[in-house]
Amino acid sequence: MMRVSDTYLFDLSNRRLMRSRSESLTATDQVSTGKRVQTPWDDAGAAGLITQFAQARGRQDAILNAAGAARDELEAVDGAFDQAIIGVTRAHELAVQLSNDTYGAADRANAAAEAQQLFQVVLTQLNLRFGDRYVFGGTKDEAPPFDTAGAYAGDTGVRRVEIAPGVLQDASIRADEAFKGVGGGIDVLGALSSFATALSTNDTTGIRTAITQLADGLQQITAHRSRAGAMSNVFDLAAGTARLNRDTAEGEKSNLEDVDIVEASTRFQAAERALEASMTAAAKSFKLTLLDVL
């Protein structure tokens, strides 16, 4: 009958002990960190997918932040449009009123001060700064886009923001088109300034001309405001979609990476019992070997 050597028994017992200790350490680490996969060699396939989901989450988070910032800026733009429309509407009312021959030079001179103030109100809105940029300057947004006379100093650029991977959406309004009439529209600021001058000089022809110009200017501004509102809606939808996609990617990553704490605790307890058993068996084996020697 072949006798199993003491060395073999010792090596077998030692291997079992080392395996039990390794399993115990793994279980301890998973319970303490809550992570099933921390390195590629824990699970190479899962580690690769975890990296992909982490990248997807980061991309969607960037889209969410950019879309949210664009939406917030467009809401500020909408507020500026609102105040500008109020100012131009009031100027149009004055033009209709003071075009009547029952009003004289003194009445019109007094109204000229209000018309000039309305011009300043609109100009102030067009030099709106939101965050670190002047929103009506196009891509030349580091300085006020309109000077004190209403001349435009911005550019024709339109900022674009990513709303989905590889998909860009316009995120700014061209003020030169909306308020200066570039492309065949009405120079609203010019119309307001001319109207104030016509009032101060008692120029009834100029006042009546302003009625049509200001009415057309209102339609022009309103159309661009509607376009800005449509952009804001797109960014709001994009932010919601990016948030959902980000959370989905995070959930998939978590499913691969994280442990079920109850299951991990059970494995930890089992590993601890196995380690104790292996240590006991190893101790007994070692004592028997010593007895054999003695």
C-alpha cells in the first residue's frame, strides 16, 4: 500500500489554507468597499464594460451640463427680449398718439425725453451679460456688443452646443438680425433713435414713419424671441434625455461593479469559516507530522 508522504500532506494543507485566506481577503475587501470589480484581473470582461459605461456617463454628464447652461442663458435672453418688446411697444404707442395733429411742439418735446429713455432701456437689455459673456455679441462676447449710439460691435457668429453625441444645436441669437435689421429687416435701435429726434424737432412726418418702422420692428423682435424659445425647449429636452442616459449608464456600471452587500456578507462569513477550518486542518496535519518524527 502506497504511503502518502508527509510533505505532500503538508503541501496540500498549505495550498488549501492559502486558497481559503485569499478567498477570505477577497470577501473582506468586497464587503468593506462595496465593489466586486476593482481591477481588470477581478473580471476582465466586466472591467472593460465598466470602463465603457463610465465613459458614456461622463459624456452624457457633459452634455447635461452644457445643455442646462445653454437653456439658462436662453431664459436670460428671453427676459431681455421681453423688456425690449415692452420698450418698443411703448414707443409705438407714443408714435401713434403724438402723430395726431392735436398735439403741438411742446407736447412732442416732452415725449422725446421718454422716447430717449426707451431707447436706453432697449440698449441696456441688448448689452446683457450672463455669467462671463455678453449674450447678444455672437462669438465676440467679451465686451458689450452695442455702443451708446446703438451701433453693433459684435460678430455674426452663432454659438453651438452639443445636445447628443455628435449633434449640435444653435445656442445664441444674432442680435444684428434681430435688432439691427441685417439681411433686410428693421434697424429697431435706429428707429427708436430717429423717433426721439422726430419728437424733439416736431417732425410729424418722421413720427408717422416711426409708427410703421416700430410696428415692423416689433414683429421682427417677436419672431427672434420665438426662435430663442424654441432653442430653449430643445435644450430642456436634451438635458432631460442626457440625465436619463447618464443615470442608465451609471446603473449599468454599478450592476457590474458593485456587490450585493447581503450576498457579499454571506460569502464573507462562509470564507471566514472555511479559513478557520483550513487553519484547524493544517494545525492537525502539522501535529501528526511531528508525532511521526518523534
